[in-house]
Amino acid sequence: MATLATLFVSALSNIQPGDDAKNAPMAHKQVSDAITSDELLRELGADPVLIGSYKRDVSIRRVKDVDVFVRLKNADDSLRPGDILTHTIEVLEDAFPGRVTRQHRSAMVDFPKFDLSVDVVIARPCGNHPDDHWQIPQKIEQDGRASWVETNPTRMTELKTQANQQFLLSDDDPTSGAYVPVVKLVRQIRRAWDINKPGGFYFEVLAYQAFQDEQPNENTVADYLTAVLRAVADALATGAKPADPTLEGRTISTSATTAQLEEAASRMDEAATLADEALKAEDTCLSAAKWRQLLGTTKHTDDPEHASRSPTSATPTAPGRAPARSHAEHRPFPRGTTATHDPDRGSRGAALEGEPGQGRILRRRCTSAGPGHLGAPAERPDHREGGDRG
């Protein structure tokens, strides 16, 4: 059985947000400062907090949007969402002229310098749970009216922390949490296998549910990932919406169609099978090739250093589909690897090239995974799917 622990450390490093890790909090601070500088919003007790995958430490390269949750702690039932959103947009427009877009229930502030945006969502206290639950507009109509829907976005951050402390790679090391790295890899696989919908949050909840239901107790990322992928694939195959872990009795919604859900289930079943084969493979080279197929390649369209390396690598594709191409894809394995699966002949997987002279940890005919090159992120599709994007 091949788990290739060192290579998974490298893969996780490759899918880190990179420069976005610096830019996202800067954008959040600028928006929060604009919000709290307004007199009316201050009177309403405006308290902006960062939410979303970036806040939960499960975002992967690239971070294209950051969610700011504006808690209006002093607001009551008389607050009209249309009116307060209009006022908030005016405040933001003064601070960021020409960069603010009104959405159904939020405002989007564009940060072209960072190549990301900030979504600003207003919220009022929930009467039944004033301390931790909030209400956000479901959809604001042209007359300013809207129904309110209950939410508790900060709870998912708390659950992430608990899960990462519970599921460890080593019982002797409380910092060896497996939950966060596995969720990151599940998100990466969703992107690499070209699953547009359901979105990243939907898959994150499925992964959380898998940890809770299966209670895996492993000592490698490979073992944890294989168990969770199978549970995620099986959950998708049922067609049932996952339970919302932050609100009792609720489920997670998605705008994915039945056909898209069935396609996602099929691809994740194939991915889970590939992970199981990679884990069980006795031959280290074959195992590395299968893990490479599973995790995909990266397309750094804004990174000249990576763009110059690999004009012909391929991202994973569904059977019978031509691989997507990009002049800016980065091949995550060193040159000289003996290819068992050649993406230029139609199989799923990353091309087997990289920088010469990198350290080799797999010998024999296969030199297939120099440090830092097991997996790398696929380009994020340019789409938005409300609460389950990413």
C-alpha cells in the first residue's frame, strides 16, 4: 500500500492560496473600514466579520471572492433589507467608486489589483437566537421588500476547528489535524475533475458529513482522503441534500440541476475508485501516477514563471472528452518520468514534466514525484453560485 506522505505535504503546499492569502485580508479590511466609518451603520451596530472558505482555512488557489458578513447588532424587525442595502452600496461606492455591483441580496466590491472581489452581506439578529443566529435577505425585490432567512455562518468555522482537533494523523500530535487538508484536497479534486456544480461549499459539507458518519481513524492523508472520497461519492449518488451542520433540521441547497448532480456523482465515484486503486497499489510508481491523475494540474494564467513551463499538460477530463488545454498550465512532476498514463493520448492525468535537477524520491524507472510536485490546483471556473460556490 502506497501512501506517499511526503508528497501529499507537497501537494497541499501547491494548492495553498499563495498571494491571495495576503490580498484577501487586505481587501476585507478596506471594506470593513468603509462600513464602520458610516454613522448610520455604526448606530445599527455594524460588526463586519470574515466568513467563507478562506476564513475556515479550506480555500485553495485561487481565491476569487471573499465574503464579509455585516452583523447589524442593533437592528430590529423594522429594518427593510432593500433600504439598508441601498445605503450600504452608497457607502461602498463612495469608498470604491465604480467598483461596486448590487446583487440580489448583497453588494460586490471589485478589487482588480488583487484579481478578487468582496461580497458584502447584511444581517440582522435572529429573534429566537439573538446571540449566534442571524437573518439575511433571501432575495430583495425592486420595492425593497424581502423575506429573511436564518443563517449561522460562523458555526461552520467552529465545526472545522473541532473536526481538525478530533481527526488526527498522530494521536501524539494535537497539531496534526487531517480534516482541513482533506477538505482542501476534496475541493481540489472537484475543480480538477471539472465539476462546476454543486459548488465548493456543498462538497465541503459532504466531506464534513463523511468525517462525522465514518469516524475515520487513520495515520496518513492518503488513507483519510480515500475514505472520505468514497463517502462523498456515495452521498452524491443518493441524490439527497446534505444536512446543514450549522442549523438543526435544515439542508444545504444548490442550484445544480438533476443532471449536474448525477454527473457530479458519476465523476466522484470514478475519483473515489481511483483513490482506492492508488492507495492499494503495491508499486510506488503506479501509485504516484494514480494520485497524480486524481489531483490534476494547475493553470496559472497570471504567473509567467509557471506559464513558460508546460504548453501541453492536461487537466482531468471525463471519459470520452478531450482534455482541456492551456498555455499556462504547470506540470506537477519532474521531467524524465516514465509515463504509465499519457494525457496526450486521452487518459486522465497530469503531464510528466517539471524542472530538471529537482530531488527524486522515487527511483527505479519512475522518478515520478519530486518534492513540491504531487498535485497542483486547477484553474477556478469563472462562475458564481451564491452560497455554494467555490
